Amino acid sequence: MVGKSSSPHDLEFRVMCFHEAGHALACYLYKIPIRAITVEPDARYIGNVSMNIRDARQRLEGWHERRARSLAERIIRACVSGQIAEKRYSTKSFWKNHSRHDWDIAIDVADKFSGSLKEAMAWCHYLYLNMENELLGECNWNVIKALAKELRSLKTIRGFEARRLIEKTLFTRIT
């Protein structure tokens, strides 16, 4: 799988690496702690960025409106970022259901602050468009490429290793 084969299976795997790398970079940018990034399938996911979104979603209930809304926005941005990176890498999407799950989480979070489902979806779409501009800039795209490359070879990256790689790539480009 790690070779430069052009088989559909290999393309699917590379797209998945970019999808998870997009989530990971957004988590880093918006200070959402990640435990690990993996492209090893399990019973629930074909790939996963292990972040504390469940805990964060529960915290939304008890927080002051403004602080909770800020956290909600960061969660939504992290949720939609996988699909953005995936689409930038390849217009051929293999995981409509995987991205659908990401959108379901985003809309569920947005719905807590919206008057209607339509308003929640509009907020998520707005943040999606906003994240497209942020993630697809050259500097951030290079970070996503570096994370995806590392995922292709290792299959799983621990949170601190991901942070180190992100910072190394970001600061190498800046200097």
C-alpha cells in the first residue's frame, strides 16, 4: 500500500490519509487536543482522529453562551476539515458516509445554538467555506501533505507526534 501504485485501493487509502490529516491540522489550529490519528479501520471507523469532542460536546451544556459558542465553532471547524482536505487531494470521494458522520456531528453541535435545523446547517456551511480558505493556503496544505505522508507509512500517529510534525512543518516554511 505504501508504494506508488495507481490502483483504486491505493488511491482510497491516500484520500483517507488526507481526510484524517485535515481533521488533525484543524484540531491543532483550534486547540482541540488529539490523542491519536489513525487510518487503521476498526468496527466503527475506517480512519479516525481521536479528539475529545464528546467531552467538549457535553461541556457545551453547562458553559456560558459566548464561551460555549466559541467551543462549538472550533468543533464544527474540526469536523468539516477532513472533507476539505480530502476534496483538495482528490475530487473522487470514497467515503460519503464517513464525511456524512462528520457533518452529523457538526450539525448536532450547531443545532444547540440555532433556532432551527436550517440555521444550524447554514452555520456549518459558512464555517466549511471559511475553513476551505484557511486550510488550503500553501503553508497549511504543506502540513496536511506531511501528516498524510506520515500516516501512509505509520498508519497511526500519536497526538504529541502529530503536534511535533505540524510545528516542524509550519516553522520550517516560515523561516
